[in-house]
Amino acid sequence: MQFNPLDKRGSGILLHPTSLPSGKLDDEVLRWLDFLSDAKQSVWQVLPLGVPAFGLSPYQCLSAFATNPALLPNDLRTPVNTENQGFLNWIDQQSFWLPDFAMYMLLKNINDGRPWYQWPDHMRDRDPDTLAKLSNTQATQLIEIQWLQYLVYCQWQWIKQQAHERGISLFGDMPIFVAHDSADVWSARERFLLDDSGLLLKVTGVPPDYFASTGQRWGNPHYNWEIMQLEGFSWWLERLQHHFQLFDLVRIDHFRGLHSVWMIEPECETAEQGEWVEVPGAALLEKLKQQLGDLPLVAEDLGIITEQVTALKNQFELPGMAVQQFSFDHFEESQHKPQNITFNTLVFTGTHDNDTTLGWFNHLEEHEKQHVLKQLGIQRTEHMVDAMIQRTMQCDAVLSIIPLQDILHLDSSARMNIPGDQGEHWQWKFDWSQITPDTAAKLRDMTCNAERC
């Protein structure tokens, strides 16, 4: 049964699987789904499930299609069974990305983990004789890489079924760009703005905003949109279809990048200098709609958003986002203020890029804290987090999403990420002792009082 969480008013929790106590897709997921069900939550939002290219960030991955095998519990890592018909069928279905990914991972191992653009020329440039020879001599290793992908895919499909049986939709996240060091770029360099050696001609990012004073220099390659369009956006179609197999709803991170992108010169160390360049996002979305029908997509439209970006979102009737931590400024037209939030919106206390709500509040100046308390209609600071959750849930938005850290009233030590900061992030895990018998009951009452259950 396919769920569409945008059909009716609902509520969910943001928790990446790595934040489970085990950090694995094991039986703890069932306990988590049971908690969501008990608390009358209809959506589980996660971050991208890909293989991190470096560090732990799921927004820079070695493939736009592969799932991180580190999520797979050890007891599910069974030996390869090449007589498994399901596996053989799956390999055939995934032929548009899986062989390239397996070869890329093999070569990355041979080259001691170095990025593909630092490999010997014959490997970097995909010499046919070299790849054919490796396909024969390293057949066992290549099939093992594909087998692991099959196992983690099957485990996620089982989780999706378990979620649906409890009336819970899965809400995924798709980074708009892919990592420079990725199977996608290595296997189809013509789709990206690279020089003859595979190095970047332009770098992705965003200019300064309220997340980062010097902007964010992400370091991804830009797409060669001319080639993408000549191909009928086939790579994008495959990517979206793949995500729709995993999730009921998908957020396009940095949606404004489907209208225009911030191009930075590779030698620039920050994102302060660059230029906006328009891309054929409308043509892409039209093609997706023709091929896939209604698009269960969410546009991440935070940051510097122009009227043209909003028009693109509205043209394809995609819901946008609002964040309550941003709703206490003096701009009455702000998309984040409750009175401006429409049904076709997802509203959050904060996202994975925000501080926790308690941490955010603790870092405000005293006069700012008093302004927040006044806007929330409360006097005592210990009631602030619950008042923020209630404010979020009571908005007109179709979905309200609360990070688990806010439900547990955790401070900045539980923050998931700081945009533009290269420190150690993405590591937070909760402990089951933090979820008391009252947690589900309290959340259930808040959800039902907001008419979201």
C-alpha cells in the first residue's frame, strides 16, 4: 500500500537512522515505529541514506543511488548467494547504476581510498580494457559489493512495509547535488562541469545568509545542464524513481538550485563571491511529471528565495517549508510566521541544520528571549520548548515535523549539524532511557489537540 502523507493534516518526527541507539537498521527500528504509532505520528522523516564520501555527512555521498551498508546489522550480512533469484532480478533492475558503483568502490579500494580524479589515468578515465580485466579478475569482490547493496535495500523495504502496517509514511531527503568523488561523476563526467582531468570548473554553494555569514562552500561539481537536457533528464528520472522506491515523500534539498545555482570559482575558499546562473529546472520538473505523474516532492525553499523560485514551486504545486525558529523576526511577510503558513507547507520547529530549540533559545540575548516568550504567550522559560512544539503543530501546514531532540527537550549538545562548519557533526544518538512512558502520551495529546491524529 502506498501512502501519501500530503493527503491530510498530520505530524511526524525527524530522526536519522544513525541517531538510533545502535545506529543500525535493526530491531530497534520496530521499537521506534511502535513509539511513533503510540504517539499518533504519521510520518518518519530521515536524512539521505547514502554512503558518506568523507566524515559522516549524508549530504556528500559516494553515490546518488547506493545505500550506506554501515546501516546494515551484522547478523544480516549473509554470504553472497548468486542463485538467489531475487538478487539476480534486482541486479538487472539496478543496472543503470549498480555495476558502475561496484567498479568505482573496487577501484577506490585499490587506490587506498583516494578520490577518482587522483587515480592513475587508465582508471580515472575508465579505460575499457582495464575495466574488462577487473570485471574478470575481481568478479568475486564486485558481486560482494552488489550483494551488500541488495541486503540493505531489502532491509529498508521491510522497514517500509512495517511502517505502512502502522500507518506511518517514510519521508526521505535528496541532496540536489552529488559529491565530486562519487560513482555518478566518475562514470559520466560529461554530465558535470569538469576539466579534462576531472577537476572542478565551478563549485557549488550558497552566498551568505542567516545560516552562515560567509556563505556555504559545498564543493560539489555543477551539472552540465545542456547535456542533462539533451539526454532527456534520464539520470534525474532514474534518481527520482529510485527514491520513490524507498520513500513515500521526498524533500529536494536546496530546491532553489532547480531555478538558479550559485557558481563559485574553485580557488575561492568561501562562498562569498560567486554568481547566480539559471538552469532548466522547469523543463526537468515537467519531464518528471510527464513520466512519473504526481510528484510526491517537498521543496526545501529556505534561505534566499526569489519570486521566480516561488513561482517554480507553485507551478508544480510543490509544498514548501517553514521553520518556527525563524518566525520571531520583525518581517511580517516572512514565510515562517504562523499567520503566513498555508496548508501546502511543511512546518518544523527546526531542521537538522538548526540548533535544537532549547539550544537556540539558550543562545539568544535576554531581550530576544523575552520577545520569544511574549510571542508564545508564556512567562516561564521551562515551558518554551513545549510551547514551540504546540505553535508548530497548530499551524495550518499539512504536516508538522519535530526533531526528536526537541521532543526530548535537549540542548545544543544534541545538535546534528552546523552548516558551513567542518567540525565533527552528524554523531548524535538518543538512548531509550530518554523516552519515558509519558513521552508518547504527551506527544499524542499535543498531536490530537492540534487535530493532526
